[in-house]
Amino acid sequence: MTLVAVLFYTEQMDTLLLSDDRAAEAGALLKAGQLVVFPTETVYGLGADALNEDACKQIFEAKGRPQDNPLIVHIHDRVQLDLLTVSLPPGADALMQEFWPGPLTLVLPKSSSVGSVVTAGLDTVGIRMPHHPVAREVLRCAGTPVAAPSANRSGKPSPTTYAMACSAMTGRVAAIVDGGDCENGLESTVLGWAQGQIHVSDSCHENPGTGWVILRPGSVTREDLSRVLGPLLLPPVHPANESLTVRSPGTRHPHYRPRSPVALFYHYGDLAEEKLLLYRDWALIGISDSRDPAESAVNPSDRPPEQWSGPVRLYAGWKELAKRLYSDFYEMDNLGVPGILVQIPKEDGGIGEALRNRAGKAAAGRFI
Ligand code: TXA
Ligand code: MG
């Protein structure tokens, strides 16, 4: 073997491709310390037994993930929660009652059962109870909490279809379970309890210094959470707020980036004249008009320019766009487009917050 071949050689393993009725095999592999990709309602996860440090270490290798980015632990029931945590902050019970099983991750004080590989050395652990029936069955059969980041190679968009999961992880894991397309298409909302760590000067928080903070917006929205907890903070995306950046290390790294460059826009009117000449052969992902004002504030007459020559994907509303965003990225990369324009909502609220966060990171903040 030449030196170059040695340097670029990575060991490939046989990957079992499992239909969704083979959760028992997936569970047994997890219990035996193997890596298994499985579907959830948000995105596909790359799972390992959360109580087996050697198995969890393999996740970082399969993903090429920085060691300082902690993993979310997926549980089947509240008995597993008690194993992983020492105490619950105020409001945690109410949140679980309302949103579990579902796409909400809670960052909670960890017990000694959770190793430092999972938490990247933090004294907290992110926990979520998914509601996807295949995920639940895999977790039940595994009989152990399962640490699972999104099943993409680090920095890439999360897999939201079986084809994407296979493309990212075949040869790197013991098995991949086919759950079809993920219902939400964006990762779970991550909510953390910050004790004496919130230093946001323009805080509208009722109790500055302590409280729940949205570390990553998702389909459980700020409005949903506020119904249970009262007003909530989202840490600014820029790294000025050091304390919160440290609290969720994953937010520091580049994320959700397809191969093609991504840029953002608000309204189709922004694509006129010289912008049209510059970008017309790029892919365009946006929404058509929607009758539901909560889903779309776009003027019905506001449409993509007729002279657009790149592929166009239009959705009935922001939720549908969010569901398809990553699989469209994947498709557009395969088509080899020169770039991808993504429409995002200008208005606050709803799923728009998560969409702006993910598309914003994919574009590294770049607007046309
Ligand atoms: O929907 C999801 O959450 C998917 C599916 C598979 O469940 N998982 C997922 O995991 O998106 P991952 O690893 O791609 O993103 C986890 C995020 C990262 O930003 C990480 O930094 C944060 O959660 N996180 C995990 N544990 C944490 C902790 N103890 N403190 C602060 N942030 C934490
Ligand atoms: Mg991820």
C-alpha cells in the first residue's frame, strides 16, 4: 500500500439494512455495543448504548464529530430517566408531561451512570423521549438508554430520509433501520436549565441568572414552551454570550452545510434584476402562498421569477419547507447545482425560529 493509500484508508464494516419491523435485531445490536442508525420523528439518529463508553466513543469516529460536542440520550420510559439524572429543575416535570414523548430534549443534571464521553465532560446530560414508533420499539428492544446524535457526517445536514441515512453511514455502522421520511425534518428543540449562568443584558426574563433557556430552537416552539414555563430566552447566535455558548458546545461548530453554497432571502421580490442574473441557475427552495397566516406571511402574488432556470422546490408553508430542507439539500448536491437559495420567514415565531437557525447556519449567515 502506498503512503497515500494508508493515510486515506478507513475501515469499512458490513452494514445490515433492516426494514422497520426488525427493531428487535437493531435493539440486540445496540445492547451488544454496536452502532445502529434508526429513524426518529425529527431526523435519523446514530445510536449506541449510552451506558457503554466504548460504544459511545465509536459514534465520534463514525461521524467525525469533535469530542467536545455532547450527545443526546434517548430513553423509552421514565425509569430510564431516573437512572440518568440526579434531580429535576422546577418545571421539568410539567415539560415532560406536556411534550414527551416528542421532539424536546431537556438538558438536566446528570447522574454518575452517565459517562463523560456522552456529556463531553459537562455535569449535565441532554435527554429526549422520541415518539416515532420505530424509535420507541428499537429503544424498548435495546433495554438501555441510547446516545444518538443526528446520523450525518459532522458538519453536514442531518439525514431525514432512509437514502440520506444510508449514504452517510453505510460501512460505518452495524445496521440502519428504514423508517422512511422523518415527519419534522429538523432536529429537536434543546432546552437547558441555566443556574446563575444567564448574562443577557436586554433580558426580558423574569428571573435573570436562572431559568430555562432554548439552546436550539425546534418544532416544539417558544410559544409552546412558554405556555408551560412563561417567557423564555434564546441565546444570541453570535458567540458574544460566552456562558451560553459553553453550555451547548455543539452550537460552536459549523453545521447543516451541503456541498453547494447556500444563501438566504426573505421575499421573491428580492430576486429581481441583477440578483436574477446572478442566481437564476441556482436551486431555489421556498414557499408558495399559504392561506394560513401563521404558516406564511407571503403575499400570494409574490412568486419566484418566471425566468428562473435552476430547480425550484415550493412548499405550502414553513412547516413543509422545514420538513424537506435537508433532503432538498441532499438532492441538490446530487444534481450538482452551483448553489442553493433558501427562503426564510422574516417574522418571529412558530417553526420559523428553527428554520432561520438551521438555514442560517447552512448559509453561514449569508443573504443574497
Ligand atoms: O432531534 C434530535 O435531537 C436528533 C435525534 C437523533 O434525536 N439528535 C440530534 O443530536 O440532533 P445532535 O448531537 O446532532 O445535536 C445535539 C445538540 C448539540 O447541539 C449538543 O451540543 C446539544 O444538543 N447538547 C447535548 N447534550 C448537551 C448538554 N449536556 N448541554 C448542552 N447542550 C447539549
Ligand atoms: Mg447534529
